[in-house]
Amino acid sequence: MTVAVVLFTSDLRLHDHPPLRAALAAADEVVPLFVRDPGVHAAGFDAPNRRAFLAGCLADLDTSLRRRGGRLVVRTGPVVREVCAVAAECGASEVHMAAGVTGYAQRREEGLHDGLGERGVALRVHDAVITAVAPGAVTPAGSDHYAVFTPYFRRWSRERMRETSPAPRTVRVPDAVHSEPLPSRGGLSGIAPELPAGGETPGRERFSRWAREDLSGYEDSHDDLAADATSRLSPYLHFGALSPVELVQRARAHGGPGADAFVRQLCWRDFHHQVLAAHPEASVQDYRTRHDRWRAEDEAAEDVAAWREGRTGYPVVDAAMRQLRHEGWMHNRARLLVASFLTKTLYVDWRIGARHFLDLLVDGDIVNNQLNWQWVAGTGTDTRPHRVLNPVVQGKRFDPRGAYVRRWVPELRDVANTRIHETWGLPERERAQLDYPEPLIDLADGLARFKHARGRD
């Protein structure tokens, strides 16, 4: 009786899962394994919202496996140690897993190669599981990655993607391999009140419903803050509960401008993965330094606290920051606005903002979070690194009636549409009745400071 192990990481699904499919083809029995690595906790990456969502993903994965005669095996400890132990327990000759791109993922893979190799167990690493197109599959002449999105998108769009596969009908798991209890969200504190349910099943249901109701209009509505018509699939993609290859193919089959716009967003995700695969240090260092001398953290402490709490005096910024705390999620347009405000208007280091996002976002992803923050801060891949997003102009454009602001900043619910993004323009007596702060900084002053810091004044 031959046995293989499948190490689940950021690919918590059964549909379109090449490592699982390959393991089932190679062995009579398969051990579906998830390892809870204490190193992730020590690094501060298993924030409460993501721990709760992960618990839902693992419970859903275990339920789906049991329907097919299998089960999920969960272990806690250093990944290499636990995978080697499970392989020894069941006599596995192969371990299958999806390729990752972060520095942590690359070190994990190297450790598994060495640890399993010493025991005569082969490690099979599969590309295009976490992404639609594998990092490094398309490269420009003379470089190992694309540094600009548009030419990458053109090449990526012509790339032939692999065929997707259905979930397996049967998964036979050796009885002798023991498992710890599945993690639970019970007892976790600091979870966002409106955190979505984790797992492949709710993820597939969400995509099907959204594709049916909102995909056609996505091109026109995806920046409308009040409409809330985006897919909200980012947590499911982060944990791999949905296959990006399958999403691309299903969207293309749907067709139309909305589907094209959605596929473009999926390409942005792949673009960032191929950047970080080539430069894993970009998760903590400037991809393209502008030699910024960011304000010292103690100097900016009050401004950063007001930004985190949604008390900056700029309504659309405050609405977005409050949405983040309440849902563990934020509209993408709003992410751009609050990041620009912190890094360019307040001139605070992008890493401070990125850390706060990772503390709260259920889709908090080292790849996309860090590189999106760098894009906005002008230290990443943006071809216009010195652009500054004006929160008043952006608010009027993407929340013209103030519905998004009123949803999250209820103290402004009675302010007229024409003034809701500029509350300082209200009559003094009316402004005094609002439990809402004056702006932290005049936008012109913030812009002047930023231009001076970047040597562009």
C-alpha cells in the first residue's frame, strides 16, 4: 500500500488542487496535512481575524474530506519537523505541496527539501496553485520579473493556463496517522463583528452569487464605495479556498467588460507575486527607494493613532478605517486613499500602515499588502511614484452622495451631500454640534511637506 502526503498551506480547497490530484494519482492512500507553525504566531502574522477565518477554512476542508471518506490531519510545531514525522508514521514516499513566494515560504520549501531528502522522501512542489500563472513563467528580456504592470498584463493575458480539475470523489487516508483537534474560533478575542465565514464552500457560494448578480457591472461599479459591489473574494484567495485559475476561466467564460476588469484585478495579484518571488526582501524594504526620511514614530504618534481610529477629520478616510475595524476588510479604493493619506499627507513610513493592516485584515497577505502599500507610497512599482490622492476629491468622486461616509461615520449622517466631504466648511454653529474632529492637517500643508521631502518643490 503506497502513501503520499499533501501539505496544505495557502491552498485550503479540494477543487482544482494539483498537489492533491497528483498525490491521489501516485499513491493508494493520501494524508491531507495542515501544520500550525508557531513561527507564524511568533512573527505576529496569525492575527485574530485571520485565525478565526482559518478555523472556518480548516473545518470546511475537513468536512469536505470526510464526505469523500477522508479527513484532515492537523499538527502543531515547526513545519519541517512535523511533515517529516507524519511521512515517517505513514511510510510516505512523496510529499506534495504548492509553491510559495514569500521569504518564509521559500525557507520552508528549502527546509523540507533537505529534511525529507535525508529520509529518502521526495518533495513535489507544484506551480500555479496559489496564483493563476506561476511567478517566473513570463519574464521580460534581460530580467527575472516584470517591474511594470501593463506589459506584464499583456504577456499574462496571452499565457495558456492549465486545465482546472474537479474535487476528487474519494480520498483514502491511513487510519494510523493521528490528528490534533481542529482549531476553533471559540475563545478568540478581537475578532471583527462582521467577519465572513471561512472555507471553500462559502467562498464558492459567494463567487457564484456575485458572478450572477454583479460581475457584468463590475467595470462601472468596482470603485463605487457606497455600492459595495466588489466580489469580496480576497480572503478566500488569500487562504486558497478558491482557485485563481478557476476564477479567471469562469470570468472569461462569462465574458464582457465587467469580467475583463475582474480578470485584470486577478492579474494584479499575480503581478505582485512575481515581484516578491524575485525580491522577497521587498516585504520589509523599499523596492525602489526614494530616500525618504519619514517622520519619526514618536513625532507622528498622535497622527497615526487618529488615523488608526478613524478620527482624522477627513470623512472618507475615517469611514474606511472604521470599516476595517468592524469587518476586517476594506474596499480597495478606500485602501488606496487611506494609504496615500498616511504615507504622503502625513508622511509616515508605509511599514507602519502595512503592519496595522496586517493586524486587522482577514485577507492580510504579505505579498499584496506590502506591495500595494509600496505602490501607494511611491517606493514600489507605481510609474507615478509622487502622486498624492486628495481625500476630498476622491470622496466626491467615489462617494458623491456620502452614503459610504454615513454608513461608517454616523455622526455625519445629517450633513448635506455637498458638505459631507468637507465638514470644516460647515457654518461654525453647525460644526460645533458635530462630535467630529477638525482635520489633522491642511491638505496643502501636507502636500508641500511631501514635495519638499521628495525634493520636488
